[in-house]
Amino acid sequence: MTTSTIPAYAAPAAKAPLERTTVPRRELGPHDILIDIAYAGICHSDIHQVNEEWGPAIFPMVPGHEIAGTVAEVGSAVTRHQVGDRVGVGCLVDSCGACEQCTAGFEQFCTGPGGATGTYNDTGRDGEPTYGGYAKQVVVTERFALKIPEGIPLDAAAPLLCAGITTYSPLARFGAGPGKKVAVVGLGGLGHMGVKIAHAKGAEVTVLSQSLRKKEEGLKLGADHYFATSDPATFEQLAGTFDLIVNTVSAEIDLNAYLALLKPTGAMVQVGAPPVPVPVAVFSLIGGNKTLAGSMIGGIPETQEMLDFCAEHGIGAEIEVIRADQVNEAYDRVLASDVRYRFVIDTATI
């Protein structure tokens, strides 16, 4: 049952500009919390879903799965959070909590009834649509609200809930650290977080970008080296160099050329999602016992681990804070790669 409505920015239909409106806000259950949203990051996946590029979508759609704010109200059985706590919400707002994946801390892969519930463009367990962070408030199950440490400003923390965990997870899984050579492909919203986190973990970090246009910025963010992939000499010079490559770009690239940059037993992890299948020559993997892997966000325990790590190392996203009425312009700028490196909506302007 919904008890009220909240101001939000929503896409009324596929490919339509976002506009100010109101959407239902569900009643708090015993284990729910109400969050006053302070900031919401703009992820490229928001644009994909508004444009219905990932399959049929639910409209009106309020995007936003990089949410930071404070707890305004708690349900009668809530134990994890109190009113006034600084909290964040990422790509998920619910799961069954009981299946093998949920109990292992991989809620994003929930195999229970209904699977995991997306923060927006999904249907909750109450049968109602979920609405994301481009809004004044959101109600979520307490298990899916992360604690944002005091060391991270809320505006810089918001993108960590997607961009941060998306890059932290593969870096942790494949052992980025001292003595390891890590390459990050692309220096955008995901890539800049990958550079910061890999550097903080003690790895030797190289950025592989199409051009040298962002070289100075990449080095300031923590990269030790920066190469242009448009230069064929890059692939000759760096052959057999890296222990780990994290590919953050969603464009179609020659994976075989990048696999050749790995040392034997090295791994390349895809976090960017090209819109078309990308061919891989099996001998690119067999020759050197190499691994080609994928990674999708992270579970709730790992996301909290990431936030704590970022606070400990003074890491936040590089952001440009915008008013809510600038969201359509921001979408155009994201598509034009004209952002350093994440737009964040100040929801006080909604």
C-alpha cells in the first residue's frame, strides 16, 4: 500500500526526456527505512534503461542507483540503522535473503523466488514498481542500506554505490596489490574509480585509453603509466606486461589484442558491457593459461567493505554536482564523454 507521493524526475516513456513529477512512496514495513536522499549519481546504465536498450522497461521510470542520504524514519523491527544515520543505496533494494547466493553475500545473484530486486525499473515484492534515486526520498529494506563512513562527503560517496563497487570487486577478487601490475581500460566514471582503488591497494597502475587527452588527469588520480590504445606501438611495447586488466568501456574492442597484454596466468575482467557479442580466439586464452572473466557490482557485505576501504584511504568519486533540471543536458554530456568523471544530482533541487 502506498501512503504518499514524492517529487522525482522521471522518464514518462522510452527515450523521452526526464521531467519533474511525483511518484508513489510505499508505506514502511517493519524492516524498512525511509531515506531522505541528498545526492544521486548518474550512471551510464541509467541512460541505457531510459532508452530501453536493455529490453522492455517500466514507465514512468525514476532512474538512479547511486544514492546517498540520511535515515528519516525506521520501521518497528529495524536494528541496523537509526534516524540520522548516513546511508547509501546501490543497484539492489531487496532479495530473498535465504538462498545459497544471498547467504554467501552475493545478493545480486539471488536464486530465490523473484530473484534480486533492482533499485528502479523493477517490481518489488509488494508487486509495485521500484523507483530510484532521482527523487526526494526512497524506502528500502534495511539490509540493503549501506553505512557511509563520516570520512566521505555524501556527494562524493554516491557514485561509490555503483562505480566504486563495480571496480573494487574485481580488483579484490583477482588480488590487485603490491607487486601486481594492473591496467584499467578507459578513464571514465568507472575507470577513474578503478585507478584510485588499484593505486590505494598498492598495485602499479596503467591506464589504457584511446588517446592521451586525459593523461595528466590519470596520473594525478594515481596511475603510474598512461598509454594510448590508438597507437599500435602500445600493444607491442606492453605485450605480456599485466597481471590484471579491468576493462571498463562498453565499446566493442579487440579483446584478443588486450589478452596479449597479460602475463601468463593473468586475468582480464569485463565490467563494461558492449551492446554486441565480441569474438574471442580461444588460443588467446590457452596460450598462457589466461582468464577472461566478468564482474557485476558486488553483494552487500563487499559493498560495505568497499565503502570502509574508501573512507580509510580518503577515496571519493570525482564529481560535477548538478541541479535536477540539468539532468537531460547531463545525459547528453555523458553520451559525449563530457564529464569529469561522474554527474551527481543535488536532490534538494528537485
